[in-house]
Amino acid sequence: MNDHRILALAALTTFGLVAAACGGSEEATEPPTATATTATAPSENPTPTVAPTVAPTAAATPVRTTPAPVATPVVTESAVDTSAASSPIGVPEPAPKLVDLVLPDGSPFELASLQGENLLLFFGYTHCPDVCPQTLGEIFGVFEALPETQAVFVSVDPERDTPEFLEEWTAYLPDSLQAVTGSPGAIRRAADNYGVKYARVETTSTAGYTMSHTADIYLIDADGRYLLAYPFGTLAAEVVEDLEILNAS
């Protein structure tokens, strides 16, 4: 596990904030232009003629002092920078709310309903060809190691991810995962609360369009406090290590 994540979690324990028991406008604003960053590492040759393709190991993100995370670069399916490290936010505060979202059965979703267990929160969409399935695979890996962990999948594609569709989609998924959706305005407010950026991208494929989106996983502890943001590509084993530290504190 990265040293800075260990130090961040240790610092939270020192502050006594890791327990042993552990809005935006109604109209959605114009989505941001989808962009993606690609990091490259210097070659051993000081004057390379071809840009290297291996991403460097990024330094730890500076500790933030506000509960809402700073927005990270939007990712588009295959163009993802996986070099970043998980980002501690400093002294944790209550996780930003998810307001006016609904479960597949149409009932209102309350983030507080999952308080009492550590929670992983992820924004994505069901028709995602690669980024979301890979991220969900790692979340399922966390479930295998720590079955008590909960997860929430917030769709950024309300046009296709209706409650009815999500009910079919989740029918054979682990019960520990809850998928939620809502109106475009409600989803935009929820995403803004977590610094998540997303945008519709028209394509010539049979799907018609894709969604570029921030692909972080957000860790919320059993007391409902937002602790860490894991970048796309973080392995289940790394998340499990952090959760075991929380459970042992």
C-alpha cells in the first residue's frame, strides 16, 4: 500500500475521527467538455525521439481541508491516466449528500441508510464498455474479502439508466451494491457535490453515445464521513488494506 495512504489513515486515527464501531440548481448546467489526460514518463535517453507511453508514479495529492473533493480529470473509456495515487482529504467531515435520487424500485435513496458499514461510492453508467466494468470488478473483489462493505453506483446516464432498467441490471449483482438514478438535475447536483465531471459524447456506434466521466471511487466510513478518493485503476487489494485499517482502529 502507498505510504501516503497509510499516513493519511493513521492521521485520521490520531485525530480520533476513525471510530472503532464504526445542491446546485434544478436545471442541469451545460456539461463540461470531455477531456482526458495522459501522463508520460521521461525515457532513459535525455533526448527521446518518441514520446514514452509508461505513466510515472505521481506524488501524493496535497491534503485538502474541505469535505468535498477537488474535481479530477474526466476520463473517456480507454483514455485514462492510472498513475495517480489515492487522495486523502485531511480531517474528514460528513460525506456530501445524495439528494432526490431513487433506487430501482422507485423508492427514495438515502445515503444515511447505509451508515454503520464502510461504503464505496462510484459514478458511472451501465452501458460503459470498459472503465465502469473494470471498476465494478475491483469493487466486487472488495466484497469477496470484506462482505460487510457496501457500495453505491450512481448513474450519470438517466436517459438509459431508468429505475426499470437498473432493476434488471442489478438482479444478478451482489446485494451489497445499490444502483441509483434520478432526474438530470438531481444527478448533476449529486455529481457536483463530489467534484465529479461528466458529459455526453455522441458517437457513430450503435449505442448512439457514450458518457465521459470522472472514474474515482470514494471511501465513506461507517460514521458517514468521506475519507479518500481512489483513482481509476486502483486494485481491490489496496482498498481492502485501507478498510482493514479502519476496521482495526
